[in-house]
Amino acid sequence: MTDSLFTPLSLRETELPNRITVSPMCQYSAPDGYATDWHHVHLGSRAVGGAGVVMSEATAVSPVGRITPQDLGIWSDDHADALRDTVAFIRERGSVPGIQLAHAGRKASTKPPWEGGGPVATDEAWETLAPSAIPYPHESGEVPTKRMTRDDIERVIEQFRRAAERARDIGFRIAEVHAAHGYLLHEFLSPVTNDRDDEYGGSFENRARIVREVTEAVREVWPDEDPVFVRISATDWLPERDSWTVEDSARLAPLLAEAGADLIDVSSGGIHPDQQVPESGPGYQVPYAERVKAATDAAVGAVGGITEPEQADQLIRNDRADLVFLAREHLRNPYFALEAAHELGADVEWPKQYERGRFR
């Protein structure tokens, strides 16, 4: 029998009720890293809307790992406690709660998008960490960037481990390691941002080392019955440079599976503003997911320009991906999954509070 958008997916012993995932979307609305009512409503409404997985935004594993001063964080028990009720609500609605664990690397210490996204004011700034002392070239200036020492690397790996423990203890069922979009772990992978000559630079194996070690650290503390995801940028979109490519991602995928990743979430780009992004039409990044899927036994998620129920359903039916990740469409419509079920004729349970308003 062919799987469809509303066929449950089992990863380890965790069953996802459907193949629709609320992709991580930064809200830049967490004072001092703490979740607020905004996060409870934002994430909770997507669970009410029927998504199989509701994934938190990029959640910083340390204060210097924040993209902006308003990023969500989980670097202390108090930060975890601020998310506890939201996690419980997502589970009560039948969705699977996931958390994206992140470190922004050299792209940290910036303003939120609606303030221009450049470096924060000097009195609020912090030194960023990166594999090499190469600052991100913001149009409005650079943020001081420190080349990480071996002690720094070990500290960051431990921060991911501790963050995963906190997320586990408040009830998250999926941990996603963020190794995409030009943030710290992607910076180690790409030769554009990694000019090290030690065991964390140079060869492909060395540049991939920290991503594998972080994945292993998260897997070690994550429950055996629950899955670990890794989000990667399949390509840097820098064809004229020595950069990270789709073939590199295909080579990385089985290494991540060996390190404990149950699903590879395939996105792209973000390492440098000179990237040459192709026309972002419907499903424009799906071919990257297909290439990675062909290279690994791990499940694969597709992202990018997925906006229509029939389109998402066909990606699953044609075995082009195992999960579909929707971001902007979930901003426009928190109830995408319920509407998709109606359009595709799938029998799903509506919240009893909304039964009177369901489609006829």
C-alpha cells in the first residue's frame, strides 16, 4: 500500500500521526531567551491545526549561540521550564513536539529581521564563535568573531548534550540538531567558513567531525524510543567557489545516520550573502532531499515551496520524501493539516471544540 500524507510514520517507537511538520520558524520574541505566551499560542495553534510534528524555532544552547538577543533558549533549567506547558499542550492535542537545538556561530549578535538584521548595537553585542575568525559580511558591518579552540569545541558539544537533556526532561519527543543555514555546525562543514588545519578542518571527514560528535552527544542522552533529526543545508549555492555541495550532503547523510540521526531534514543555503539562489518555485529544494534520500537508509524530510495539500501528498506518495516541512504556509494558515485532510479525503479527528465549523 502506498503511503500518503496522512499515513502515520514510525521512527523508532514514536509514531507521527501524519507526514506534516511545522518547520522551525524563529519568532525573535523571547526576552532573555525565555518562552512566553506568544510561543504557547504560536506552537499550540499549529498542534490544534493537526500537524503531525510541531517543531520549535531554533533554540539556542548557550547565550552566545543566539542569533539575536530575543532568541529562544534552553541553556538553563529555568528556560526549559518556560516551555514545559507548551510541550504538554502539543502532546495533549495528539501532535509530536520537537525542538531544534541550535548555535548561531558567526551569524550571532544581530538584530531581528524587522530591525534590519545587521549587528546589534555595540553595548549589546557579544563576540561570536566560529571555526575560523572570518566574520559574516553583513552589509552594515561585522561582528567580532573568535576562532574556536579545542576547549571551545568541547564546550559547545557539551552544551548541545545538556540542552537535549533539558528538552527530554520536559517532554519533547524529537530533538533536531541544526547544522544548516550558515550557523555554527554548517560553518564547520563548509570550506567557505572553515580554513582550519587541525582535526576539525581541511578534509571532508575533519570538517564533518563536530556535526557527527554533536549528533552522537544528543543521541546518547535522548530516549532510545524517540528520534533524532539533523537539519542540513544541502548546498551553499556558491557554484563559483570551493563550497559545500549536494554531493557532499549525500556523502554526509550516512555518517549522520551512523551517529544516531533517524531523519535528515534537507534545506539549503545561508552560508554567505553571495549565494546564488535558484528561482524559488514550488518544491524547489525537493531534488536535494531526493539526492540525500538515495544515499542513506535514514528517513528524509523535504522543505521549500511546499504550499498545497496535493503537492505535499504527492511528495510522500512518490517516495520523494518521508516528511514534509512547511514554514511560511503554517504562518499563513495554522490549520493547514485539517484543511489538507478535507481536500484529500482523509479521515482525521477534529478538535471537538471546532466540530461545528468543520468542512461539509
